Amino acid sequence: MAARIVPVEPFDFIVLGGTGDLARRKLLPALYHRMRDAQIPDDARIIAAARSSLTRKAYQTQAMEALKEFVPDFDKDIAARFVKCIDYVRVDAESGDGFSELKKKVEKDPRPIRAVYLAVGPSFFAPISEQLKKAGVLTSKTRLVVEKPIGHDLESAKELNARLAKVIAERNIYRIDHYLGKETVQNLMALRFGNALFEPLWNRYHIDHVQITVAESVGVEGRGGYYDKSGALRDMVQNHILQLICLTAMEPPSHFDPNAVREEKLKVLRSLEPLRNGSLGDVVIRGQYRGGKAESGYLEDAALEESSTETFVAMKVEVANWRWSGTPFYLRTGKKLRARMSEIAVVFKDTPHSIFDEDAGSVRQNVLAMRLQPDEGITLSMNIKDPGPGGMRLTSAPLDMTFAESLGRDDLRLPDAYERLVMDVIRGDQTLFMSGDEVEAAWTWVDPIIETWAANTDAPHPYDAGGSGPEEALALMHRDGRRWRDIE
Ligand code: NAD
């Protein structure tokens, strides 16, 4: 069975920040793959714009280099066809230079669809959008893609949303969270709402707790300046992890369409029990990695004398509504942990009673584990009889729903999240993008935690680079008679 590919209409895809890391590492490879799979027509145009003075030819050479570096199955003929679609314009967001040139380029033989991707630092989101509007590049039909971070607190997020609202309608703003483009994350929705099996169990009566882990094995090398102003709560929890909670906890939307899905996600964000002041100490743990013999610590990696920025957060969160009341959601994310691993694990309650005697072994809780990276896939751990003549012995075995094997497609390459999301922009489908209201609701919940930390002189708990996070994070679970899943 071959993957179904529906070609899109010709488009103009303008990448502001075309020489940057995101464009080189993610956007150009994503578009290349979509062209390789014949989803993008040859008369599509990619117009890169950035501050460097480059000719079209020189940028095409840079794009070719980026593809060689970041496309594992690079094919030079396809790449040569791909770079022919690329043009380049020099723009400067501060002086406004180059935007009229950009307008001339897009207006000359415009394609039916126009999208603008802001792959620039967050301080440029509003000024560049305003320059684009002034120059006439943003029309009432242009789609504008905005990267994270959307603000660094509620006030700044509101201000950015308000400035964007002055130049473009909300229905044309695509606030990207690349976690939502992952195959497994969308499969979570297919699994929940496309099967009769799970939904009756998806509530406080049958689910013991949910664990969400986003663990990175790398530190902050080279990004210390940015990271120290952000920290794990702003960098990971406010956006990616809260979005994962939303998709896990939301009510079934009436339709799989942008408004219905985003409305349900928003209700989850608004149901999160506020965490502030006195309630924080036990249920929100912040940590910072320290070095060891072989590993450098955060201060060294970020070239700082001292810092109270958290590189790790673990927390117990309550979704305070009828479906989830009393079922904790445990979240953790951190840098320089034992392995790179992101997953959502839904842990079901114990069976009410075991009919098996002790020799059979214990009946373990069923766990539905949705793994986002690496090795995307979904497993449901089940208790089964250990095969063979040894009498009734129980063993836990995973029902593996790893996509390529179950679909009989051994050669299936799961598309990178950016491939899907960029194509969704071209198709005009906002389902997997965050609304302005969602971003503001997320900050409304996160801000009091940041404020409590700011008023508190306690340092983050140290943890060893290459470990599983601070002891206090383990204790957070132990106190409730539960344990974190291994980071592996
Ligand atoms: P970068 O610093 O590598 O690139 C910035 C780009 O902006 C360059 O092309 C530069 O020429 C352009 N630029 C800078 N100042 C300009 C000006 N005055 N006028 C016009 N252009 C200007 O940054 P990046 O890592 O590509 O990140 C871009 C955005 O994407 C950021 O908001 C970042 O948080 C977000 N992001 C990046 C990644 C990633 O993998 N790099 C992942 C997720 C989100």
C-alpha cells in the first residue's frame, strides 16, 4: 500500500530568515521532500528573504549545501530541480529596505496561494509583519506562519497577538508548534476518536494517571544566551507539553476541523488547576544540570557565573473537570538527561481483583505509550500468559502499533513534522496550529509559576548530567505511590 499524496496548487512560499538555522535545517528539507514526492508542482516558488546580500545563484548554492547536510536520502537531481524554484531578496527588518523589492517579486506572475513564514527571532515577528503589510506583501488572503516563542509571558503574548491582528486576520495566522505535526500526535486523535475501544475508558474511572516526558540528551551548548532568559518552563512546557496535554485530555470535538478542535483544546487549558505560591513547592520541581567528570554543567555550557534558570521541570497537574478530576497528569522535561525521549504514557488502573495466585506473577497496569521520538510509534502493554507449558504465568507484552510494520510498508519514511505542517499551511488547514486564545490561556496558567519562582530565592535542584533529573522529581511520584517510566 503506497502513501496517498494529494498534490497542492502552485504557491509562493516566502521564508523570512531564509539564511537561518530553522530554514536550513527544517524548512528547505521539508519542501524538498514534498517536491520529491510530487506533492509540490514545479512552478511553485520559494522566495527566501534575509539580511545578507546574496544573489539568487549564491542563495541557491547555500540551499543546496543545506540539503546535502540535512537530507539523509539526498538526491542531486531532485535537489537541482528543487533549487530552481528558489529566489532570494535581501530585506532588513529594521530599516525596511528590500520589502518593496520582495513585493515586486511576488507580484510578478503571482501563484494562487501565498504564504509567508517568519523564521526569524521573536523580536522581529511584529515589525516584519508590519513591514510586509506596508509593502503590500500581506494581502487579505496571505497566510502568515509564526514560530515559537509567542511572547515570554501573558502580557507580551497579548501585545504580539494584538499587533498581528492589526495587519492580518486571525484565520490567516498559523502559529506553529511542530510537536503537533508529529505522526504519533495525530495518531493519538485517530486512536481516541476513530476506535470505540478507548473512549469509554478515557476518564478518571479507568485511568490512574498520565505521564508526559520530553527528555533531551543534549545541553544548551551554543544557545546559552537565549536559553538563560527562557528556561524549560517557557521553552517546553508553555507550548509543546501543554499542547500534548490538550490532545490527551480534550473532549471529542464535533468535527475534525480547526475551530472545533481548537475550541476543545482551549477548554482543557482553561481547566488546568492554577499553581501558585504555597501550592508550588511540592508539585513543581525545577532543576539545573551539573557537570561531572566527563560532562559539563549548565553554567559551563552557558558560560555563566551563576544562574537560577531551570533546565528541568517536573510537575503534577490537575485538569479540573468532570472527566479528569482526581487523575493526575505528571509532566517532566529537561536537558542533558539519560536519553532523548518524548512520550505520552496513559497508565490504566489496576484490575479490581486478581484471580491468579502468587506464582503466576503480578498483574501489571496496562500502559498506552505514545512515543514521539525517537522511533515514533504506539504500544499498549497487555498482560498475557507466558507461552509454553509452564502453567499459568503472566507476562507483560507490548501490542505494537508501530506504523510501518502494521501497515505493511517496510520502507515507510515518516514525514518530518515540518513537512506536514508546511503543506497544511498551503492547503489552508489550521487544525494543527494554535489559536491566539490558546497561546494566551497557556501563558495565563504558566505566569503565576514564573512569578512564584521569581519571588523565591531557592536555587533549582541540581541533577547529574546524563541522569534522570533531581531526586525531588522522583519523590514527587513516590509520594503518590507511583514511579516515572524509564528514560530510554
Ligand atoms: P537564526 O538566528 O539562525 O536565523 C535568523 C534569520 O533571521 C537569518 O536568516 C537572518 O538573516 C534573519 N534576520 C536577522 N535579523 C534580521 C533583520 N534585521 N532583517 C531581516 N532578517 C533578519 O535563527 P533560527 O534558529 O533559524 O530561529 C528562527 C526562529 O525559529 C526563532 O523564533 C526560533 O525560536 C524559532 N525556532 C527555531 C528552531 C530551529 O531548529 N532552529 C526550532 C524551533 C523554533
